[in-house]
Amino acid sequence: CSSDLCLTATCIRLGNLMNSEIYGTPTSMPWGFQFNGDVDAQGNPVFSHPTQIYEMLYCLFAYAVCRWMYWKKEAYKYNGLIFGVFLIIIFATRFGLEFIKLDQEAFEANLLFNMGQVLSLPFIIWGIYLVVHALKTPPKHFDFSKIKSASNKASKKK
């Protein structure tokens, strides 16, 4: 389920990119984008960090990690582990990425951390709590043979 949220967030960020929304600070990197025809005082184009692409990449990374944990490491046996890792990846990377984003609101200009970073902190802490708690509790054991036998009995009755 967490991994599906990653794909949804990737699509949302693609929409932000197409609408030239929520982009980063000016950059001299070769992959900078010119958003909204931004120019400097001399009329030269201003290229900015395409933070929407960075966010899409970390969402896809989180998707891959969550799927890998589920299918290859059987992390579903540890209640909250996958969701905790999801929260840590998404919100810790968002916290870092906010340093190169333009402020969304004027009041953020003089803050140590912008609103995106402040709102990310509780989710990072929650993710850490979930991971620690999940690793301290014994894994759940699922008996899939009961599920198979119940479905076989139901299909035989039809």
C-alpha cells in the first residue's frame, strides 16, 4: 500500500512539472529548467532546479525499496516496518530537498526551516518509531495453507 502512494506522488509531481509549479532555486547545472520564462535583470534566461523531477526520483526509489522489502525480505511480517521506511524515505528526502526549493509563502523567507521541512519532521519521527518498534517485536507468522484450504472448500461447494 505504501508503494502505491509512491506512484501517486510521482504522478502528482509530474503534474507540478507540467504546470511549472513548486520548483527550485536558480542553478547553473546543465539539467536546469527555465520555468515560466524566468529571466534575470539583463534579460538572460534563469534556469532553476527541477525539484519536481528530484521528487519523482525519490518517490520511485521509495516504491522500489518498499516492494523489495515486501517481496524479497518478507518485511510484511513486521507490523509497520514497510510503512515506517516509506515515511523516512519520503519525508527525509523532502526535508533535504526543501533547501533548494523556492519559498511557497513570503513568511518562510526568514525561517530557519521552511513549512515543508517543519511539516516533514513529525513524519520522520513517526517513521523512525515504526521501524524501531517493528524490529523489536517478533515477526508474525502467516499460515497460508489455511487460506488455500478454505478457498478450495468454497470452490468445491459451487
